[in-house]
Amino acid sequence: MEDKKPLLSICIPTYNRAECLDKCIASIVSQVEFNSKNIELVISDNASTDNTEEIVKKYQKKYQNIFYSKNEKNNTDKNFPTVIGKAHGIFRKLCNDTLIFSNGSIKHILKIINENLKKRPVLFFMNHNNKKRWKKFYTTDCFDAFVKIISFHSTWIGCFGIWEDDFEKIENKVDGCELHLWQTKVLFEIVERKKTTIVDNVRLFSTQEVQKKIDYGQYQVFYENYLGLYQQYLALRVLSKNVFEYIKKHLLLDFFSVSIANFYLYHDKYDYSSENDDYRKLISNAYHHEMYYWYYCLKLRFRIIILNIKNLKNIETSKDNS
């Protein structure tokens, strides 16, 4: 029976980030709401070679509502539907293993789920990533309005959650994994079908910095694959041309300008794909004909200057402390 199921499943796919995962789990279990039948933590280990399993078992000795499984091999993004499929909750929240849950965040998520339990609209937890949006909640009733609010944040798994019955309706559970955008593809399909969405704009998490973060090709994933998903809805006339162009512009000015600045200044911190060798050139070729391209160039230069200043300050601070 449904009333015996946990209300919320926090689903974490993980791979070789034992230290980050440890801090993430600690931020979850420390909250009062975790010690109840309303919540469970489900972790799917993508064949880690570090001490991930040891870390999880440490918590399992104390908490019965933590479930752990380990894949025989690294299934990359297929681990997203895998971990959700292993959950038992009515609502299943996909989360990065790098997240630190803020105090009161689980209480807030449970409240939102309870308030929408009967109608079950799409719930999207934006974590106040769009600073231009000042309200705590946004309700939309069409695809256009929803994607204009969330823009490229639809790609972040930390924002994604799905009702159990919506997940069960997905025929091919791994479709979209090859794009490295499984969560985005599924989100769009459900929004197009359900129409009604609630965007929660409250800050719930912070993110730990990761050394040698894996990258699958920024241009391929975020320009070709991501915009390609939108073009499908554009062809179906579910998405308007104006909103598509808005998202394409926002992607360049607020995502690629940040990503490319980091790519060139912090290359040693990321495990970048060889496809990114001409990253800046690829983006330039894709956007140079747009009227706002000059603004991107200005914004990119400004970001690089600011990052260089921060680096110099960090160097000076290190010298003072030594």
C-alpha cells in the first residue's frame, strides 16, 4: 500500500567521490526529518574503486533507511535511472554526491511534496540558481513558460525530481543517457504531458568543489544535444521561437561565458574531453553571427579578469599565511 512507502527518496548516483559523499550523507542524516519513515536515502555506486562502500556502510550501521548497491561496471549516466528505479518513495529526488543539504532543506522538500501529493505536478527545485528570479515559487501551465524560467538549469540533476508513477510510465528507462542529458529529456517529456509545474526557487543546497571533475564535451552536450532537445519541441510547436532564442542567448551569456573562462584558467582542475580542445572556437563559430555576440566577448573578458584577480589574491593570502 502507498501509505507504507516513504514520501521522499533522496537518490544519489556516485562514483569515486567517497570524501564528498561522506559530507553529503552527513548533511542529510543530521536533519531531524531523516529519522522517520517518511524518507529514505538510496545510493547507487557506479563501480567505484575508492572507499565509497566503506563510507556508506558506516552510516548504514546507524540508519536503517539507507540503501546501497554497487554496479558491476561504470554505467555512466545510466546510473541515474538505476538509482531512481531502486528507490521506494512516492517522490524521488535525484541529487549529486557533491551536495551539502542546508539545515531545514529536507523539511522544506517534504512540505512541498505533501502540499502537491494529490495533483502531482512537476516539481523542480531550482536552488535559487537563477538570481534574476526573486520569488520563492513559480507556477506554470505550459512548456514555454516553464523552460523560460529554468533555462539551462534543466540540465542539473540537483534540480530534478520525479513522482513514482511518472517514472513507471517511462517505457525505455535509459533513453537519453547517450546524450548525457537523461534528466533533461525526461523532465521535458513530463512537462509537455502534464503542463502544470511548480518551480521551487528556495536555496536548499551548496556544492562541494571537486578536483578533476569529469567532463563529457561541453559543446557536444550543451550546444548540440541540449539545444537539440528544444528543437524537437520547436518542431512540434510546443516551444515558441522567441523562447528558444531566449534560451539560446541565455546559454551563451550565462553558461558558456562562465564555462569557457573556467576552461582556460582552471584546466588542471578538470578531466576535460579531447573534444573540448577547440571549445572557445566551436562556441565562436556557433554564435558569431548573433547580434549579442559582442556582449558575450565582453562578458568573457570580464570574467577572466575577475578570476585572475581572485587567483592573485589567493596567492598573496597563501604567502601571508606561510
